[in-house]
Amino acid sequence: MVGELGFGTSLNVLALIDLWSRARPPDARLHIFSVEAHPLAADDARRALSRWPELAPLAERLLSAWPGQASGVHRREFADLGVILDVAVGEVADALAAWSGPADAWFLDGFSPARNPAMWRDEVLALVAARSAPGAVAATFTVAGAVRRGLAAAGFVVAKAPGFGRKRQRLTARLSGAPNRPTPAARIAIVGAGIAGASVARAVRALGGEAVVYDAEGRGAGASGNPAALVTPRLDAGLDTPAQLFAQAFRRAVALYAGEPASIIAQGHLQLAVQPRDAERFARIAASDLFEPGALEMLTPRATAVRLGEPAPAALAQHAALVIEPGLILAAWAPEVVSAEVCGLRRDSDGWTLLDACGHALGRADAVVVTAALASTALIPDLPLFAVRGQVSLVTAPGAAPPPTAFGGYVIPTRSGLLFGATNDRGDEGRDLRLGDHARNLASLAEGLPGLAGQLAGQPLDGRAAIRAVTPDYLPLAGAASGVPAGLFVLAGFGARGFTLAPLLAEHVAALAMDAPSPLARPLAQAVDPARFARRAARRAS
């Protein structure tokens, strides 16, 4: 694990990956965490990196997926090299305080203390030490006395070393102690083959582990089985922790789905301003730093109407939003699923045994992640999940489809027509298809897009009903299960946002299970920690 202060042009990162590619031990993994308060545009970085043509192949790979300017963590993978890069965009002390670490080595290569004093504050150097493993080393081009004293005060043993080029000297530093990292879990069992389970399987493999997925009904049997899924963030004008979580999850989901281009049905989405204050709320979100510049755009009623082909209110255009075909994602990320119902789990000194209904062993694992939506409660008692039934309506629609649009309900294209809806009935666990719910979906469509509803009137409708799992605070459960032996994790409670939230939160859960750095900042991880409800109850009781 290597940390860096000052991502800049990515030169240090590329040089490190280049060295790693030539000296990598078999099956080894490299994780890099870098902080940047003022990210460069890709074109500016390309011009700077052109001075090192020997790095050009790696540079082009990174530049083609260059981390953006939105605040928060941007993850990139070099899967064939076993490299994961996390770039945290934000103020250095905040980023370090929020990171899970620890690093075995550091590049301390911000500008000089005279030009960038904030990078070299004692607070920052103390955080570097706090996010370091025993025996960690650090290096920097500067030999300024303030830096030497700050590193020494943080616990590093500091020495001068020969410099490079015009720099006669540089600093090296080392923490006391010897590395003593525990052996991470290598075999992860995943119960559930929807988008949560498939995302965990992909994330485990990216960390070098073995993922075994179990599901009695097969891939996408539950809420992940619709023919199309909309990938958009929840729009939260508070811009606080939930908004940050959804923005980062949306960014990561879009990046990962882009790696499966055959799954993408459509790009772009219109969120209609149907309530009196929606336009003001949308404009606030569009102006925030949670999304890339230009990713969100307010449209006038006239511009919205042109896109929809009928009169419409103002709208927020989300240019990066996607409609995907779930089945292709599930097949790519969970290509093999063990057809078995996991009815019990047993912990012993060597790990976990998964049990069938008769108590017979189905398999063994170092850790287990339960991703079975509402059925997760059968394996992990007392999970705060409740059922919300949702029925979507499907119609074969010849001709051009409207852009994906939300208006309270939503309408999106499928491969053969349109999907619209959906109902939202709390406490109902029925999966039967209901004519009355088709009527409700048509009524909702008529309120949002009356012209389209009129075109679809009288056409035969198909549909699908599924049960979503939702938590009391409408944020998912992602982390270690509370009140159970170590090594049991849960990823559930997405409501209707599974295809947006699952890819990022699966990486978080996989990191916890495999003792790897999480892409989630600590406040975001705490917001989805399954133990949060118990902590709140304890505070209320005290």
C-alpha cells in the first residue's frame, strides 16, 4: 500500500506502476492512495507527461480514465497489473482523516513548504503517521527544516539522502516497527446473485480473492431481474453525507458499467421539476462540487419539451446517467452461481461453513457476505429491513423512445420497448402481477408525460413485480453484521437504487472482508454501517 500527497500530473503514480509491472511478485496486489486538492484536466496532464515517452503506454491508459474534479474518492483499476488507484479530491487533512489506510510507503511530493504550506502542516504530517503501517517509509524532494522537524515530531526517523537532477539532497523517513499485517481472507462466500452479490464477486476478484456466489433461484431472481435499470443518484440538496455517498456511488457505477459497454441501453436522463421548489433544488445540486463540471444541467421548460416531444416543465439533465440491461452485468460479474439455498451459517476457528436446510455443508469460506435483500434476515437476525413491493409495466413500443425521464414515476427504454412505473407499496411481499398496478403506473405516466401516456393507451402491458428491501433511514446496510461472530458481512437495503449503490458499496464490503483499504471515507462508511441503528438506540437509552 502506497500513499501520496499531491497527485498532480500522476507522474509518481505512473513511475510506480511501471516499476511494479516489471517487478511484481506473482499474484501480488498494489493499492495506491493519492490526495489532490486542485486536480488537473486530462489534457494538461497529457502535455506534462509527454516529457516521459517511456511511460506513454501506461499514461494513455490512465489518461483515458482520468480522475475527475468532483470532490470525493475516484477509483481506477489496472486489473491486469493488480493495481487499484484511489484519488481523493479535497483538502489534504480531511482526506487523510477520512481514509482507512494504512500505507507502507509515502510520496510526500506537494509543492515546497514556501509555496504550499498547508501540505506540510504538523497536523498533516501527524495524519500521515497515523495512516502508516509499522515500519512505513516516506520520501520527499524537500529538505526544509520545518519538514524535517514535522516528520520527526510525528514519529519518523528522518535522514538526508542524495537528490536527483538539480536537487542535491532529499529526505527519507521511516517509522519504527516491523510490518505485521494479518493474512487477509482469500475465499469469500456470497449469498445472493442480484446486483449486490454480483458486485461483491467482482470486487473480491479485483482484490485478488476467490468469490463463490450461492443463490437457489439463480441470477437476478429478485429486484435485479428487470429487463432495464436506471442508474442515477438520489438528488439531495443538503449536499451532506447521504448526498456525497450517492454522488460517489453514481460516479463509480457509471465507470464500471462503461467497462461492459454491451450492457448500456441509453445514456442521459431528465428529472422533471414537478414540485414548486424542484427547480431551485436542482440548480443547487447542479452547482455543487459533488458532480463533474457540466455533468448536471438545468433545462428550461422549452428545452425540456423539445427533448420530450411534448409540453414539459423545467428539468435537470443528468448527462452521465445510464439505462443498463441488468442481465448482462450480472452474467459478467457473477458468471458462475452455485444453485443452492443457504439456510444456515456456522463459524469455527477456521472460518465459515454454509449449510443447507438439512444442516449439511454446502461449502467453506474465510468470510461470508449476505446480499439476499429481505431474505438476508433469515441468516442474520434483527436486520432493520422492511419490504416494499414494486411493480413495473412493460410495453412493446415501436419507433423512437423518449429519453429516460423521471417525474415521480419514471420511464426508460428496454431492448424492445419501454418500462415505466413503479408502484411503491410498503409491507407488501406479493410478487404476483396485478392489473390494478398497471393502471396506477399508467396514471402516474399520464401525470408526468401525458402525450406519451396517450400513445400507449390501450396497448397490451406486461410487467414484473419484485420486493425491495429498505431500511428505516433509507440508506443501505454495508459492512460487518452487528452482534455476530467476525467475518460475517451484509450488503442490502438499497430500495430502488441498487444498480447505483451496489458497485461502490460492494467494494467497501469486500475491502472490509479482505483487510484492504476502502474507497469510502469514514463518514460515508459510518452512514451505511449496519451497527448504526444499535448505536442510535444506545444513545437514546442513555
